[in-house]
Amino acid sequence: MHYLDESHILLFLVQVLVLLGTARTLSVFCEALKIPAIAGEILAGIVLGPTLLGRISPSLQSWIFPLDQTQSTMLETVSWLGVFFLLLSSGFHVDVRQALRSGRSAMFIGIVGVLVPIAIGYPIFSTLDASYWGDQATAISFALFLSVAASITAISVVARVLGDLKISKTPQASLALSACAINDIFGWFLFTVVMSLVTAHAMSAAELASTALGIVGFVFLSFAVGAKVLSAALKRVKATSLTQPAAAQTLIVSAGLLCGAITQWLGIHAILGFFIAGTMAGSAKDVSDELRNSVSDTLHAIFVPLFFATLGLKIDFLVGLELWPTVVFCSVAILGKFIGAWLGSKLGKESSQMSVLIGLIFIPGGAMEIVVATLALELQLIGQTIFVAIVFAALASSIIAGPLIGIQTRRMGIHKNAGQQTALELP
């Protein structure tokens, strides 16, 4: 039986054309204003969705984006590819070997930077009214999810900011990126634990234990030998007559698909597998920065903008936006991460100025907070009001992070020498 006909395909092409064209255009305008491109991509969905176009011209909005299940499924499938590839490319910034070699400070910053926002957030989020919960949420799972979501730092945003400031190769930036890598690994692990707890009611104790052991084993194996296996496979691919770098790009994407399938089979969402595959590529010696950048640029040119743009098609942001939960989540997410990273830096014996810089570097939630919010919405852990609050916090924290980090680095005495790497002079 065929579920697709010519009209479905035609409308799908129109949807992708409109979404991608609007998202890329608005992201260029945002970047020109020193605002992260993700803001323009999400704004595209808001403009084309029920928030704006649905109010101005409901008939046009429903014609381009009808509620037909087949049509919606086609677009949602492409959107999920955007989520998966976003996690894959985010993992490129995580060098597990460098993070483990970075010493006590990075470990303290990365781990404490996750635990403090959770400790601050859980009692605060527990006080939010049950009307903000999703249909499948409990008091514990709701507050625990929001606490973990508020603790995750967007390492891709951090890497972009440090690169724009020309300090990405300094020892201090290396420490910050290593700490962010540990934060991401630890934070995503905790998030998968929360997701497991949400679905645990459908599992027996033996199944839950088996899932936990399976995912821990897979993560350990991936970090222990994954980068080496990927490097060896890349050497074999380069030795063939296949066109480069296309063949190498296919290998990296295939690693993401394989790891995603494994984690989904183990009972944990496929996003963790894609992130793990990205960290393997980020840690592999034979995967050059040029290759990683070429894969990331391709994915961010097509699939990632479609994911963020489709978010606005699902939610009416004017209906979902409420001041109090938005202020609460923004405060916990921004201040909690700053305090956690600052405290971790102090425990790692870093200077006061460096501790402030690390705290500011940990502020942006960016795409990572939006991804976990999307998954929570799918799992019915949160309602649309909390989803909008998380999206707002993710964008706000990413926008303010760059200027604040720039101010602090100037206070610490960054000197830009033409043709040379910048250096930080600590007080």
C-alpha cells in the first residue's frame, strides 16, 4: 500500500524550500547583528507557524503546513535527522583524551558545574505549579529534568565565542573547553538516566538493570577504543579510490548512525549515540579539523536549520510564553551554571579572575538546552509553557555570553599580536 502520492511530495518540497530559505535568511541577519544563527532559525518557525503566519493568514499557514498525518510525518522525519546530526557535530568539539589529560581543574569545573545547577534548581523547580507539567510527568521527574536541562552547557557556542575572540589556542581556553567537554559528557549521561527513569514504569527491574549496564558498557567501550577504531577505518577509506573528502564524511555520518542505532536498541535515545560518535571523531588523531568542519558545515547548512525552524510550527509562542516560569528557568540556568563553574574553578585552585571567566564561559545553553527540551516535550514531561521558557533561556544565555566573556578577557589583559596566537595574562 502506498501512503505517498505526488501531492505529498510536491508539498514536502515546498515546505522544505520555505523553511530552509527563511531560516537561512534570518540566521544571516542575526549573525550580522552578532546574534547566534540559531535565533534566526527558530524565528523562521515562529514567523511561519501559528505564532505569526497562523494569526495573519490562517488559511495560507494551514495550506503550507496542513495537519495531515502523512505530510507531518515526512517533515518531522527530516527534523529528527537535524537533531541527530546536531548532536553528532556538537561531539566534534569534545576531545575525551584532552579532557582526561587536563587535570584536576577541568574535572572539578566540569562535574561541579553540572551538580551545582541541579542542586540549586531542583528545590526551586519543585515549587512550580503542576499545571506546567507534561501529561507523563511526576513531581520528581519534572523537577529533575528541569534541573539537568539547566546544567547543560553548549560547547559549540563556547568554541565559537573563544574562536571569535582569537583565544581558542591559549592554555586557559583549552582548560575551558576540556571542562565543557566533561560537563557535556556528564550532563548528557545524567539526562539519559532521567529519560530512563521516565520510561522505567514500563520496564522490570531486570530490564532496567540490563539497560543501565548496556549503556555504561557501550559508553566506556566507545571512549576507550572508539576513536582508535574510527581512525583505523578512516585510514582504510583514504587508501581506497573513493572520492575524498566525501568518503570520509560518509564514514563519520555512518558512525553516528551506527552508534545511534545501538543506543536506541539498548533502550536509550539515539541522540546519545550520535553524540558519542561525535566525540569519537573529536578525539580521533586521523580526523582533521578540516574534515570535521566540512561535515559540520554541511549538516548545519541543511538539516540543523530545518530542525530549529520546525520547532516554531509546533508551538504558539505567544500562548506558551509566561513571565514567571521563564524568569525562574533563566535565572537558574544562567546563574546556576555560572556559580557551579566558578566554584569548580576555585576548588581547582584557579585565580579569582580565571574563575569568573570560566563561570561566564559556562553560561550559554544554546542548542543543547533546546534539544533536551524537545525530547522532554516528546516524552510529555513538560508542557509548552516550560518548553518556551527553556528556548528563551537558551537563546538569551547564548546572546549575552559573548559580550560578557569579551569584557572579562579584556579585564584580564588579552593582547592581540598580528600573526601570532593571543595570550592571557592572569593577575
